Amino acid sequence: MPSSLKYTGIILAGGQSSRMGQNKALLPIDDHTIIERVAKALKPTVSSLWIAGNHNADYSFLKLSEVPDIFPGQGPLSGLHTALSQISSEWYAVSACDLPFASTVLMQYLIEQTRIEGIQAVIPMQHGRIHPLYAVYHYSVLPSLQTALAHNQLRVRDWLDQQQVKYVEIESLYDPNVKEVSSFQSISEYSLYNMNDPQSYEHVLHLLEQYPSLV
């Protein structure tokens, strides 16, 4: 049963960063690491904030509680399972560790959608693509998550097809003044941008040169 903490924040940091060639969560973005920026985006929306991921990485500077992956190396479903099975809550506000422009406002909007009766997950969409790693999940998805991992069924979309999901198209939520305000307090085309390789990291640095207010 969930605890009285209705919304718990989870940063998924268990990936191998193989395409980046180094731990992408610790790459600098302006004066902070990317995982610090994600933590700053989530903190105002949740009662507590945790890191689920690679026990070999040192995230102690964040002063957040950590839980190691139970099924390491099995992708994002593994990180989600780690959080839901070890941290008691009703809802989980989840973010990957590689979103440099993660939006507090967007997460707050997603959380508001959980008031819809029967919903088990709220997931943003952008240009027809789902983003299940910046989303909100109900504790009731845990049994099906355990079953998927036990049977090595690791495709996120296949697992989501078994849940009651509310998809949110974010294009209509874009803030037209995004280039003049903080990325944390706006929703823009960059809110779900993730860094997986050196080229995407360079693109982020270029964006910050163009639009310093995104910091």
C-alpha cells in the first residue's frame, strides 16, 4: 500500500551512457550538471525526490536518497520498477537524467491530469512521439511491470499498451515567450529534449549560446 506521500519524484539514472561515452548525467550545463537541472525541475512538484540508478555513479552532491537498479542493464522499465518496488507512494513523477530543459510547469500539468478517475499513467507526446521518461505513474502499474521484466519484455510501448494511459500533446502548451523566461517555468519545444550522444550535447550548448535565458 502507498504511503501518505501522494507524489514522489524519481530521477532515472541507471543507463550506461554508451552513446555519450561518459556519464551524461554529470555533464556540465552552464554552472550545473544536467542531473542537478532535472532535480531542480522536479523538486517543486513532489513531496520527496529520489535517484534510481547506477550505484557506481557518485550523486552524493545532490543530497538525495538513492536506490540501485534491481534489474540493471534492462532499460528504462528496470529503473521504473526499482522506484515503484522500493519507494512507497501513490504516484511517481519520473524523469530521465538527460533532459537539460526539464520543465517544472510541464510536470505540474501532468500531475494535474492524474485527477482523472482510473488513470494509471500520464505521458506527454510531442510531434506524435511519446515521452514515457518524463511522466507520472500510479503505483498500480507495478504488478504488470514486474511481469514484463520477469519475461524479458522490455519494450516500453508494449508495456504501456497494458495500462490506462492519458497522453498529453504538449504542442498546444508551448509558451510563446519561452526565449525570455526560465525553461523551468515554461513549456517549449525543448522541454522534452534529451541528450544521448556528443552531438546532442553540443546542440544543447549551442542553444544556450543563442538563448541564455533557457538556463
